[in-house]
Amino acid sequence: MGRWCIPQVVTYEEAEALIMATPTTTATHPTVDILRQAVENVLGPCRWSRPSYMKVERNGTHDWHVDTGGTLGSYGHMPWCAFGCSLLLRAGPSVGSLEYRDGTNIARPFDLAIHSSDVEHRVSPYTGERIVWLAFLQGRKE
């Protein structure tokens, strides 16, 4: 079980450029290179190939879960997932936060949250436009 928060990993301009990227170019976007490096500075070399994936998500709602795709103590549709990553790409009123079961909230734009897939979390309720970069990794390179 592990959890990390790296402050201010990207700039406003880098985040906006990623928001504007098409889904087919997201994986090769220069901002994603910055995010990958930040993740690997914490975890070491990671396996980014399938089934790992990343995406820019708009207005997603997620109740309490773990990143294997289920609830704590169960496995869902992503049993291969070892780590989840999240970065709020845009500031604004009522955009919610990444909330952990112990009450910790990560709500500041451009802060990168990384957690092992057994850490229970959710997106707190929100009413504004929420845009985040998410990554789900199968683990570290051997």
C-alpha cells in the first residue's frame, strides 16, 4: 500500500495543451512525457504498455473504489492494475477532489497523485467542470 503526491508537476499552459489534444495523440503528447517522468521519479521504471492505459477524463464520477476496478478486498475488471495516477488539469469552482478513505483530499490543480491499486479512494461530489489526466499502470519494469 502506497500513496504519493507530487506538487505542481505541470504548468497551466502544459495542462491546457493536453486538454486540447485529441485522444489519439494523448499518449505521445509532450505533457504526458512530463507526467511519465514524474511517475517514474517516484516508482522507478514502469510498464506503460497494454493493458496499462491513460486518458483525459471529463466530468467523471467515481464512488469509493480501488483501481483494480472493484471495492476494497475484491477484484474487478482491472486485476492487472498495480498503480493509479490522477492529475487535475483545470482549476475552477466546485471541481471536486481526489479523496482517500482517511480523509486526505488532493484538490489543487497540477498536483500529481499516485497510489497503489489497493488504496481506496473516490472523486468527491462536484458541480463544476472536472478535467483530469488518469493513468492505470500494470506495474514497475522488472
